[in-house]
Amino acid sequence: MQASGDEPPSGKYMKKIAAIFFALILPAVLSAAEVKIKGTILKVDNAENRFVLKTERGEETFVTTKATKGIELAKEGAKVTVVFSEKDGQPKVSEIIRD
């Protein structure tokens, strides 16, 4: 018999499993979240599918894909909002919006 307030052993294991699950899954979910940032495009490298954006944080390089919406707006001097998420350690752009 268990004393009152004690959890059965299976409850303790379930809590440990849940903690491990969230520790492994939560960072992946958070890193996939989309972020918006405003800036001015300084340089476009079409061959490498990249561009450099000057933001209030400094110069940042972004990677575009075939699925990037508004790619035609990626021109030097353009003031834009970039929607991106971190994938494979790189900021991959899902959309470029004219400001």
C-alpha cells in the first residue's frame, strides 16, 4: 500500500518521460517559428540565393529558396520586411515584403 501523497512509480516515470520529451522537442518548435525583421537590402547574390540586409542589429545575411514569396523585391537599396525562420542554422526567408 502507498502512503497518502506518494505517487505510484509509473507516475514518476511518466513525469520524467514528459520532461525529456519537452526538453528535446521544444527547442525544435521554437527554432521553426517565423520572425519578421525590417531593413534595407545592401547586396544581392543570386548565384548563391543570398542577400545582405542592413537592420538595426547590423548587417545580416539571409538565404532564399524557390518557395520565397516576393523574391523579385530583393534589389539593392530596397526597404523591406523579411519573414524568416532558422533552418539548418541559417535564416531561410519565406517572404519579402516591400515597406
